[in-house]
Amino acid sequence: MSVNLTINSYFDEIKKKKILGTKCKDCGRIHLPPRVICDQCKSTNLELIELAGEGTLQAYSVVYVPTSKMIAAGFGRENPNCVGIVKLSEGPMMSAEIHGFDLSKPENIKIGTTVKSKFIERGEDVILAFEA
């Protein structure tokens, strides 16, 4: 069975506070964001799955000069934000905002820290972030 989805449908699910991926029924690979073709075995035999939203921090950066969208959210030189790469318990990795650390002491942030998904509402948007 082929999965019928678009990137917009992925973000619609984020607004519902769900993380959807696809799992290849032939080789077992899990994709995030969802795909219609497995990048490992090229099968179209995929199913939608909901991911648990738990993982470990793989890399991070503390951002002191944010984008205009992050400035509008209240971040800046005096109030930095953290972004990072999270490896989900199901396997895929993704980039996201990282919360729950004292950013005045970024040297205390540890790779391998367990994180859990956190959905942040900013206006009409819902942002998928992770919290330590």
C-alpha cells in the first residue's frame, strides 16, 4: 500500500501535537519526515506511524544572533536559544529547538542527554521542539 501524504499534511499533524513518520513494510526503515518511497530499499510499501517523541541530543548550538522569526519570538543576544540534532528512539534524526538547559552555561549541555518532544504554540504556528 502506498502512503498518500504531503509535507503540508506532516505539519498539519504537528499542529495536532503528533509526530508522524513512515515505516517501510519491506525493510523496516523509519523515515522522518514521512516519505512515499523508502530511501533504503526504494519500496513504496510504507505505512504511517506515530513516533513517541523521545530521543537523545546528538549535537547543539546556542544561537545569539537569531533569525527575524526568532527575534519576533523574543530571542536575541541577551536571551539566546538552543537548536540541536535529536536522534529519536525509533532511529531517525531531526533538527529542532532544544529547551530545558541553562544557556548562560552552555558548557553544561551534554551530548547524549535524553530529551522529550514539546509542542510550542507561536501565534497560529505549532513548533516541534525538545526539552531536556
